[in-house]
Amino acid sequence: MNRLELTGISKSFPGVKALDSIDVTFNGGTVGGLVGENGAGKSTLLKILSGAYTPDEGTITINGQGHAFKSTSDALNAGIAVIYQELNLVPEMTVAENMLLGHYPKKKSGLIDFNALYATATKHLEYIMENIDPHVKVKTLPIAQRQMIEIAKALLYNASIIAFDEPTSSLSQKEITNLFRIIRALREQGKTVIYVSHRLEEVFELCDSVTVFRDGKFVEKFTDMEKLTQDVLVNRMVGRDISDIYNYQGRPIGTSTVLSVENFLCTNIREPISFSLRKGEILGFFGLVGAGRTELMKGIFGATRQLEGTVKVNGEEVQIRKPGDAIKRGVAFLPEDRKDEGIIPVRSVEENINISSRRNNLKCKFFLKPHWERENAESFIQKLSIKSPSRHQIIQNLSGGNQQKAILARWLGDKLTVLIMDE
């Protein structure tokens, strides 16, 4: 029976103690949940487990044998596969080429055996019940299908320990049900499954135990899931009682129309679409993966080409040919793919927050105002509870959830009329 033990694991980044002497154990034939707020250290632990990060201190033991991973290849060879929240696929390569990257079957001549390559990919796509053509390039697929490709890719290695980092964040309910089927099958095979999620209902449905992290530290491990309640779990995650998690307060919807879309057609949308949005209204769009929700919103924001129709903002018809046109009209877009379309990874939290709204706060319409840059960033870091050692921290060093908060702060600090939020 597989047994994974992590003892005294610590990891620091400039200004951040991501993990502080973590001790945790995961057993074979079980699904172990791992929960915590944004920045609790969950993803960092998985990256150490995968060999992507090297711990500053601590040991990793598998079935009594110690391991020191210097690369992801070392972890794979030890039987560990991690499916990250941030997808690791090469957009310009085909589905099959991504799935077997680094493990291509070869002919006797030493050349790649493409027939075997695509046959293997097809077999594993069928196993996860995904109707995806292995010959198409990954860049043509929606995020949800890319996520399922990552899952199929991990299963190819026949790993004994498999970790999932927020795997359902982009999936439809049908795909989530299918994913749970796969995870339960892995458990029946005696695999060690680690499941990281913010969706507590999934943790209760799927997991045999749940471990809680808070601020990079181990808090508690619950093994009796039948007696555990969501209130207790949330309390241990945040360190305080929360009487009303959502605290929604209804507000009257205005009568004025702030956004009107008529007979709108853009790239990857098959039929013209019309809708309107009133001031103070939250308008939802839903549909299956590939239904066109993201494509429509990108078209309105100017990220893809408008083919037909009209867009009016506050009653005035506008021509939005690029995102800059939309931003000037007060239309903002929070993308599903924050890594490639949202953050500027090598810049600071401050710069990522201020990059849009600073154009309205320039001295002599040209020079930056250092005091405004500082105050605006610090204000939103506090308002949105962004966990960062300082506003100067490079944003790619933050957790995914805190990166998302910084993108939201970017738009909330601008002259905003309409905020489009994709997943």
C-alpha cells in the first residue's frame, strides 16, 4: 500500500514564508483533501512534491524510502504525477504531442512513431471519456478541454501518487462527474490521491480525509468525514468563526441601460446575439463548454474581431476594435486564463494593480505619481485581503487566488462602467 510522508517541509520566497515545517501524510487507496485560503501553501506543497520546487528543509518519504527531487523527472520516476491549476501545455503542439511530450514512441530507425503516438493518445482520451481529436493543436481548444488533457497526460505515467490542484475550476458539471469517476477508480486501484480544492462540497463528496493549511502552516487533519461539518472546516481554514460567509445585501437595479448589445457577431460565434445590462444589475451567462460564452465576452471587450452588430455604452454606440477601446469606455474584462491573459508575471503586485488606472493619475499627463502608485496599491491590497509581503512582490510568486484578486483590483481602481468576469 502506497504511503507518502512529508516531514518538516519548509519553503521561502523573497519576503514570503510559503511553508513552515509542514508534517503531513497521505495513504494509498484513499483520496486526501487539502484545503486552505488563498496563499495557505497548498500549491507550493504540490510543486515541491512534483520536483518543480526544492524545499529549503524537510524530507519526502515514499513507502519508507527517502527522496530528494532535483527535477520533475525525478518525481515522475518515483511515481508522482501532479496536475497543476496552471496548465502546462505547449499551445502550438497537438494534443497527442503534448500528452506524450518527452516520452515519444520511437521506430527502430530512431524516428518518432507517429502512428503509435496518436494511438496511445486516443486510448487515454477514450479512458477519460473525452471526445477530443488528438491531431488538433492545443491552442484551438477551450480551457476545460485543456484541463482534461492535463489529466489524461498524468494518467499516462501510471503514477502511484497523483495530486490534483483545483482540477474543476474550468470544468462543466458533466466533466466534473467524469473526473470524480476517474478519481474513484484510482482510489480502487490503491493509488494515493491528493485533492486540492476551494469547493468544499467537492471535498465532502470525494475525500476520505482532509488536511487544513493556514498561512503556510499545518493546522489539522480530519479523518472522520461523516462527523465533520463545513462550518468547522471553514473555521479551521480562516482561524475564526464566520457566521455569514457570503453576506449578500440586495440593491435596487437601476432603470438606465449601461450596456446594449444588438445582433452581435464575432469570431467563433455562429449566430447573432442581443442583450442589455442595466445599472446595478448582475447578468449571468451560462452554457456547456464550447457554447461560446468566453468568445462572446472577448468579442465585446475587443480581444477578438467584431463581425456584425452594435455595442452601446450608456446609450452611445461605440466601436471597440481592441481592448484599449473598451477600457476607455469603462468596459473591463477579468479573463478565465489569468496566467496568459491577466497578469504581467514578472512585474510587481503594485504595477499589476495600477497599470490600467494610472493613465488617469499622471502628473502633467505624462509623469507617474509615486505617492498615488503606492497608496492605490496598498489600499486595494487591504480591501481585497491580497496576501503579499509587500506591494513590491513579483506577482507570479503569489498564489493563483491572490493573483486573481490583483487583476480584480486593477479594474476596480479604474473608471469602470461594466465589469465582465469569465469563470
